[in-house]
Amino acid sequence: MKYERQNRMSFSNPEDFKALEPFFRVIEQGLDGLVDGEHFFDFLSDDVVFEYIVTVPDYPSRVEGRANLIELYRGYGDSFYLDSCGDLAAYHDREASVVVLEYSSHGRAVATQARYENQYISVITIQDRAITHWRDYLNPLTVLAALAADPPAATINGPAQRRVRPA
């Protein structure tokens, strides 16, 4: 099966995606030489499927199509702003055309200004040098903690600790 990729401009209004720049860079690094295109959105087939296996309330568990994913990510900066992404480890199974990326993000929740840090595992299927399927795993507790008005100090590497306010 040949996956469609139209010759097109990546996306309109790149400023809408500024909050995700560190994510785009770490994915570009992890998929270097495996996909065509200059930007994350260029890597996607038009009929790509994204599945968010572990997600948070009010976030879709499945998104079908490049255009729909672009619109979903357009609103990311309303909730979070990433300062950096790193800790990249990439595993590639050439026979199955699957790449597994492990990485982390560091930033803040826009509404609360709370620190936001998370770790991810993305399982990516590539066909004809384009991403056709993406399964994403993250820690939803860190998302919820950062969005809460008075977030607990939840981390992925240890138990959440409740902040105590002075009397």
C-alpha cells in the first residue's frame, strides 16, 4: 500500500506551534534519516493515525489524518509551553519499519505557571519514508498536576508529595 503525501507547505501560522518547538526538534533527531521532510508535520502521511494510549480527560484517544493532528496541536500552547525536550533514546526495527522513541519534556502549564515535566514512549510505524501510525504513552498524573490550581509535586520517578502551606 502506497501512502499519500502531497507536496505542500508544512502548515500555516507556524507561531501557533511555538510551544511545541522542543518536541519537534527531539522527534526530528530521533527519526533522522528515516523520514522525508523538513518539519515534524512533513513527516506525516496524509492519513496518519495517532493513538494516545494513556491520556487525560477531554483529550482524544485517537486522531486520524494529518490535518486533524495539526489542528489538535495548534492549541497546545494554550495549555503548555515546552522549554526543552531531551533524554532521547531511539530503537529501530528495520524489518517491521517501527521506531520506538523514549524522551522527556520540560516546561510549564500556561494557566498555573506550574512546572511540567513528563516522559514519553512513542511507537512509530514508517512506510514509504512517512509516519503512518503513532502510539503515544505518557504519565497523565504529571499533566493533571501541572494543570491543577495548586498542583502537588507529582513526578514520574517517585511518589507525589503534597505541598504544605504555612499556617
